[in-house]
Amino acid sequence: MPAAEDLEAILPAEVFPEDGHDGATVPSPMTSSVEVKVYKRRWYILFLFAGMGFMQCSVWNTWGPIVESMKLAYPNWDDGEVALLSMWGTITMITGLIPMTLLLQTKGIRVSMLLTGLFLGLGTAVRCITTEEFHFTVLAHVGAVLNGFAGIIIGAAPSLISSRWFPPNERTTATAVGCTFNQLGNAGGFFLGPLLVPVPTNISNTTGPPISDDDVDHLRRSIWDYMWISAGLCNALFIGVIAYFPERPRRPPSLTSLIHDHPKPIRAEIISLLGNKNLWLLVVPYSITMGINVAWSSVLDINLALLIHQDEASMMGVYVTLGGVIMALLASRFSDLLFGYLKLTIITLMIIATGGYTWFLLLMNQCLPFSKVQLFISVIIGSSFNYACSPLFFELAVELAYPVPEGMVGAFLTMCWNIIAAFFLLTIQTGLIKGVLWMDYLLAVQGLVVVVLMVLVREQYCRSSVDKTTPRDGYAPIPPLEEV
């Protein structure tokens, strides 16, 4: 926790006033106060941010749910092409994370969100230029790269948004909304893709008569319409950010929100972050479970291609994502209302998720009689409870890393899980391991590994201990220095 001199260095003059020249008594840190206020517009800010997160993930998940249609419309497309398009998200996340995080720390959240909106708008607009195979394929990759850069701030900033605009008793819930709407974009891709670009009922890419030129033209037109709808939604959100997305509220919702408005030098924050051994014990399991699950969900159709149809796999993706969002919001609200159980909640959710994944593995490995109903239930249980952990990991990481700013902690978490996801997708793209059963073994094993590693984490609430005496609105007393 910050020492007394740290607080004096980062809090503004109205909190720690200079000595007066008229002999009057000057308030000390022990008796100073910070004016806090909670604004209703915080919900607009949150849902605008969440909407951009939804569309960014939906655009990232464009191709997997319509892979059969893409192979028919563009004969040169294959599973490797789809995996590479998904992998651009992780490649750009890793390569662009440092400059985008520096932008967030130096220029602030408004400038960062404007650039994010620009990347998102351009990344979807370029895909609307042509339907000719070669040029469309190139532009699809360009759009995937731009969309990947748009995802950096969206992935890094949920805790920053919640800390800057929400009081302590709503922060985990707000973080959950920011995280889960990004994940909900997966459901958007799974739902909209097959709805707008269905496979012709009389056509198969493996058996039956070859596809006619009219069917190819119809499919390409459907794909083009899908691209235009995505571009329209993304650019509308960009206009919303231009219209109103302030850097911060006029008055902070909590003491720690005010402290983070006056950060230390970036180099000092990075050293503090990387030197936190307890934080690393949390980052490793988070990276494993998020990286593997997000990458696996993007190729769900490939994993299940021999068992269920594209439309069925897409509906499974919708159910999985909706289940994850509902569970995440419930778990996060529970954590806000019943403070101090983030670690226990994560472990409980991961145990249930591991059970679901093990059930799924036994079905895929034919150790149990195959049933579509069991397949759906096992995947929904595993993925839903797994995804529900994401905002809890975020909030616990912020607590362990405090006083490192939330945006930097979020960027660090995002980079780490994207490295794991890149290795997963690279394995598919290069064909290093044949078949798909290895994915299912990996899902079950990673859940067990995460549970074991989470037991080693020492649960601390460094940030919340500063805010615990802060009222919802009005003037918040600075805590006694020995408690800060």
C-alpha cells in the first residue's frame, strides 16, 4: 500500500494543501477530505464502451461461424485461412500493446477510445469495398489487423472505466459489464453470421453436386451485406464516442479514483507490476484459461465439424456466450455485495467448469455414448462458468497490483492471455498436431491447472482498503496514514 509520502506526491493540492502565509492552521492529511460524486451518466459511458467491445469481438468472430459458407463462396479459403484471420487479433494485441498502453497512460482514455473507434470503423469499412476473391481476402486480413488493434484498449480498460466512473460497491459489476459484453460479441458473430450468410440447403462443400455460379453470387452478396451491417454499427459507435466520452467525471466516485488521476512515472509502474510475485501467481492461471477458451471458441465450428452442422455449432456458441455473460454478472454482483471472496468464487467457478469440460472430453473421446443434448450441456457448463471468472480475475488483479493504474494492469493481463491464444491458433494454422481431439484434452487439463494455481494466490484487497470508508456521495475522509 502507498506510504504517506506517496499520497502527498500524487494527490492534488486541495487534498494536501500547502502551508498558509497568514498563520492560519493548515489541514493535515489526517483531517483532509476528498469530494466524491456518482454520476448517472456513468451508465452511458459504460454501455458505449461495452457496445464497442461487443462489436470488436463480433467482428473478430466473423469467419468461424460461417466457415462452410466461406469455403463455398471463396474456394481458396480453408480452415487455415480462418485460423489466421482469428490469429491476427492475438498478433496485433501482442505487438501493439506497449504503444497503445503508453497512449492510454499519457493521452488518456478519450484519445485512446477515439483511436479505437477509428480502427474499428475502418477495419469493418474496408471489407465492404469488393466481393472479388483475391482483393476481398486481402481486405479481410487488413480489417482483421485493424480490428485487432481496436481490441487492445477494449481489453485493457474495463477496470479503468469502472474505477473512474463507479463507486466501490459497483466496481466489480461494472467491470463485468465491460468484460462480458466483449465476450458477448462472440454470440453476435455466432448468431448474425449464419443468419445472414446461410449455407444453401441443396449444397454441400464435401458431397453432392458442385455449387453453381448463381449460388456463389448469392453467397458473396450475403457476405457483403453482412460486412455492411457490421460497418454501420461500428461507425455509429465511433460517432457516439466523438459526441461524448469525457476523460473523467468532474468529481471522482472514490478516493482511489482520484489517486489514479495523478499516476507515477510509467517506468516505476512497470517495475512495480512486474516485480509483484503474488500478481504473477494470478496472471498465469488467468492467461491459461482465457487464452485457451477464447481461441477455442473462435474455431468451435472446426472442432465440432464432424458431429454437428455449422448452424448448430453457431447456436452452441450463442448459448455458451449468453451463459457466460449471465454467470459473470451474477458472480460479479455477488462479489460486490459480499466483499472479500473473489478467490473462493473463482476457484468454485473453475471447478464446475472443469467438470463440464471433462464431460465434453468423454463424449468427444467416445467414452460416453454420444448425444447432442449432452454435448450442448457439457460445453455450455464448461464455457459459461469459465467465462464468468474473467471480470473476477480482473478485479482481483487490480487489488493485488494497487497502486498500479487499472489500465496498465488490464493491458498486462490482456497481453499474457493473448500470447497463450496465439500459440493455440498457431498450432491449428500450421497443423503441428493432427485432428481436433487435442483441443478437448487441453480444455479439461487447463481447468484443473487453474484451480491448483489459484490455491497458491495470496488474496489481498489493497485498493478496497483505501476506499472502505468512502461514502457513496459527498466528502470522503482521507484514511489515517497507517491504514493507507
